[in-house]
Amino acid sequence: MSKRSPVLSPTIQSKPDVCPACDGRRIIKRGLRKNSFRQLQIYWCKDCGRYFLSLEGLKGVKYPPRVIARVLCLYNLGHSQEEAARRIASEHRITVPRRTISNWISGYRSITTFHRLRAAAILQFGQEMLKERTLDHQQAYQYKVHLPKLDRMVDAVAEDVAAKVKSYLLSVFEDFPDFLFQEDRRASLDQQAAPDGRPPELAVGLRSSKSRFEMLPLFRTEKQNLANDLAALGMLLARKNKDRHPSVQDFMLANDSCTVACEVPVYVTAEEIGYYKSKGFFVTLPESPKPITGHIDVVQARNGFVHLLDYKPKARHIRPEEQLVVYALAFASRTRLPVKVLKCAWFDEKDYFEFFPLQAVKAKSAQEPA
């Protein structure tokens, strides 16, 4: 695998792995330097004695990175540069010249790929590009759909696939069975069978990231993806750790060209699990009286596939394939799509891992008609 090029991000401060002068690794923090709008961390190398800053992205940017990320979102959601400047002045009490905003938009054009669709999207939807609702599913989930990208899915996937995905995503705003997600003692992605043998609807406390069930061997691909750069920029919007997921989701939804929805609710019933088994699928999920439920972080349409993405901090150190396979079965059930048109992936700002969920539930010799 080729080495990843540095993320083009708005002068993000990050602790360096090595000293830029001597490649030494004995690096410690040593004070702060203040510019017009923020404090910069100073590092000191114990090997060569050099003091330095660690900044990535556009050089000489004095504004807080959160402001830059927010401007990019406002612009790609249909606001003019002048309107973005007024919103920043109101929200952050910082005056940013229009020329500076123009430079930011140009500087991150390779990452914020929605710019190619922006003009047409504004003509059709104006600044009303997002449709959203709060899902009261034990906790609040902010479900959002990007309407212009939803309409243009036929450019990325087959027409029948796009139609089915669009139909389901819009149905969540109408007659959606929210009660399935609100039972206190439901069988969910976070509640698999208990160690003492209790049925899954009574099990509690086992999170989806730690759950395990038998799957067929699958091939996981590690690759470089635009989602990594988008996540790096999106995290700048988060003020607290708990804000990381929605911040990354919001940034991707506003700025890339293929993210059509986030926090997508899905569920798979016992009857649907039984159907998969009857068709020769290797599905070891329990056929619980209550549906297995979950929320997919990001849904994308690109390169002929529907991609189900999960943002996972420290992605390299975890293996959430089981959770993503359940998402795939649930999404396929809700949209009436074959599993073979789905890809699953998990990612953070540095790493991206993907696989075909069909490999986990259907033997290769039997995959052709799946």
C-alpha cells in the first residue's frame, strides 16, 4: 500500500511522531504561543533541542480551524461567501474577509467535492438541501438526508437501486415504526444473547462493538479514501468528544458528493433472518421475537455500490465487522435490495477498511444468485 499523503486540513495542531529537524521521537510539549485568535502548542525535541510547532494544511492561517470548517459547510449548503461571513461574525464574533473565505474554498476544493454539484443544487433546492428529523430511539439521533444528492444517486448506482434507497430514506420521515427502537428490553445491536443463556430480548449490556457471532471468512481491504480527509476536517467542528460523530457526519453530508444520509435507522426481523437462512445464507443471528435495530452513521452512493460507513475513532485497533454485517442485512431488508450491491466500511481520519458483507453470509460458490 502506498504511503498516505498528508491530510490537507486547516492548520490542525497534532502531536508530531518525529522531530522535523532530526527525526527524533523524544518529543514533549513546551509552552504555548498565542496568535490573533488561538493558542498554538510548542514542542521541544530532547534529541536535538529544537523548538517547533506542528501544523498541517494551509500555511499562515490565523483563524480557528473550527471557523474554517464551518465556512466550508455553509458555502456548500448554498450560502454565498458574503452570507457565510455574516454567519461567522454572528456565531463566532470573528470578522473574516470575503477574500479569505474564497481562499479557503479554493484551498479545500479537492476534498469538498460537492462544489461540482453546488450550482445545480442551489437552482433546485436553494438553501433547503437538508431534510432532517430527531429520532427518539432511547437516545436522540439526528437523522438527515441530503435532497440534491438523493436525486442524483442514479449517476452513481443502478436506477432501481437508487429508487429503492431513496424510497426508504424518505419513508423515515413519514410512517416509520419508531416504537421498535424505543422498547427498554429490546433485542438490539447493543443487546445480543447473554452469557448465561437468557434469550436475546432479555440480555443487557453487551455493546455491538464487542458482540460476536459466527460468520464466513471475509476479505478486508485497507485503502486510502476521501472519508479520512473529510473526517479530519469534520472533527474540527466538535467541541467535545461526544460531538465527534455528528460533526463528522454533518461535514460529510454538506461537503462530499456521495454522502446521501446519516444516522439511518434500520432493523431486521426474525422473519427476515429466517428468509435469509431459507435462501442458503449463513446467518447465525438469533431469530428474536423483537427486531434487531441499529443506526448507520453514513450512507453513500458511489462507484455502483451503496456504501454503509461507520465512523470509529482509532479505527485501526478495532474490528466491527459483525456490527456492519448486521447493518447490511438490516439495510437490505428495509430497502429490498440484494446484499451484493452493498459495501461496508469503518474509518477515522487516518484509516479506512472496507469489505463486502455478502462474503460473511454467503459461500463464494453460492454468491452468484444472491
